[in-house]
Amino acid sequence: MLRIMSRRLRTAQEKVMNLALHDTARRLAFTLLKMAEEHGVKQGTGVLINLNLTNQEFASLTGSSRETINRMLNSFKRAGAIDIDRQQIIVLNRNKLEELLS
């Protein structure tokens, strides 16, 4: 029980720090990497994030607007970091997303 509560506290602290200190691109990159790690399924050359989230839901998770998330996802796609197929996101190049975090 203590382990579960500790993990939830760490997750909440990460979210607060992420929202307070980082710009939208970093917050979205962090969210995509975390989701790929926790819910990702290896698929071909990438990792499919096995959650069907809308841009509005990503906006809520990252403290941003739907329009900004749409622009950021398209930017990540043009950079070759991700691919988007309907509501599914495939992380193609983890390193490109990690570069945004440094």
C-alpha cells in the first residue's frame, strides 16, 4: 500500500513540476515518452501508444489548448519523431523527443 501511495505522490510531483517549469513542447514530449513507456506496444520501427486520446485530452494532460497540441503533434510528425494515424500515435524516434527534454 505504501509503495502505491509513494508512486502516486511521485507522479503528482512530476506533473506539477512539468506544468510549472516547462513549455508546451517539453510537456507534450514528456507525456508522449511516459505514455510510450507505460502503455506502449512495440510495432515495427516504433512504439504504438495504446491509448486512443483526443487532442483535447492531450491538452488537458499537458495544461495547454487543443490547437497548440495539434500544432505540436504536427511539428513532431514533421521532425520524424512520431507518426499519427487517426487517434493513434506511434513514437518513431525516442531520441528526438528526449532532446526536447534537455
